[in-house]
Amino acid sequence: MAYDSPLTLIECPRDAMQGWEHFIPTAQKIEYLNLLLRVGFDILDYGSFVSAKAIPQLADTKEVTPKLDLSNTRTKLLAIIANTRGAEDAVQYDEVTYLGFPFSISETFQLRNTNKTIAQSLAQVEEMQKLCVQRNKELVIYISMGFGNPYGDDYNAEVAINWVSRLAGLGIKNIAMADTVGVADPGNISYIFNNLTPEFKGINIGAHFHSAPDKWEEKIDAAYNAGCLRYDSAIKGIGGCPMAEDDLVGNIATENIINWCEGKNIPLNINKKAFAEAWEMAGRVFI
């Protein structure tokens, strides 16, 4: 692909915050998220409507949501959910446009992550999709363990591709391939996106990569060259999946993607001054 197609950028402070060791005060969360809204990302993955026991760091999402200033931003809000009950909570908020659900194609991880089998989770996807349609929201499905898993569960690229087809058949318009434990390599990435992007032209197919610091660029290169134009990232690369059991495997740093785009003259519609302020504040939030 020629380096002239604009990207959809999804900033993921929720992914950065959810595993943080100490609780980030609600007022500070609100300040940080409002600053990120000024940057002009396409989507802000800002919080989650899940059990406070499971994710105590984000137990204040219901309090945070009404305090976010959407009056002067093009950014849309995305909240993560883990089940239909969470979706029912999330759709009550006019501020929320997208509901994100992690759908693992590894049975082991789906049980660990949502305490449900793949079959049970698929039934919930159908319920959540109907709810989103009714309430004028959009469901985003993350294909967790989309590039492999550490459990020995059956996996190959065709399994991942077939799941995208099945979910598309339910009317899902937003699907992100998630490299949950940072195992994707350029060959696997290229194969998957080269098969997905031409086949599902009506669907926004993205990448949620976790990566070691020296591997992020080859992953972005491979995905972009195979037609992927939608990327999740987090300032300073904070976050990732604790299942990776590798402190170096986190989110891809947003500043790396911005620099990558600038180096290839890929257009970005962001406020660089606001981004610099958010990057500086992240150093105070995540301490």
C-alpha cells in the first residue's frame, strides 16, 4: 500500500489504567481524559462497565463518564464491557458511542477473562449486538489471542479469519485483531490482513497490538502494507495483557505511531500541542 492513506487512531487509556498498581484518583482520571479528548483522536477507549471486583481501577467509570467534555472534540468514546449486563449499563450513557467486547478465540483465555466459554460468549455477542442496534450504539469486537496463544489451544491464521467471517455475519461492523500476548510476527500479520481487508470492505478491521519495544514498527509496517488502517495504542506504551508474563510486552506507544506516520507523510488530524501536554501529564498519572 502507498503511504498516503489516513489512519483511524484509537487511544487506550483504559488499557493503560486497568492494571495500574495504585488507584488513580477519579478527578485525575477526568482531567487526563479531557486532555486526551482535546488531542483529536478518532476514538478514546476510556473506561469499562465491568465488575468493580474484577477491575477495581475502573470502578469509577460511571462517575467519570458524565464529567467528560465532548463539546469541542471529534473524538468518540468507547467503553469496554464483559457481558450483556455491562452492555445494558453502558448504553444508558449518551456520551458512549462504542461498546468494546473482548472475544477470545482461545477457549482457555475466554474462560479466564470472562468466565464463559467461546460458545457462551458468542451468544452474548448476539445479545449485545441487538442491544447496540436498538440504542444506536456500535459494537466493537476484539479478536483476543488473534495471532496465537500461550496455552496450547488450537490456533492458525485460518481460525482467526473464519471467526471474523462469522462475526461479520452477525452484523458486527468493527473488529480489531488483538495480539494479546505479543506473539504476532510480520508474516502472520501480513497473511491475516491481506485476507481480511479485501474480503470485508464494509467492516472496520483494526489492530490492537501488544509488543516488545523493539518489535512495534515491524508489526505496524506489516499491517499497514496489508491494508489495515485502524490502530489502538496508548501513550508511553503503558498497559498490555498481564497474561503475557513479560514486563516488556505492552501497548504500542502512541508517540511511536505518530512519529511513524510523520516519517511516511501519512496524514494525521491531531492537535500536537494537546498531545504534548497529555504525554507530559501521563508521566504524573502513571507513577
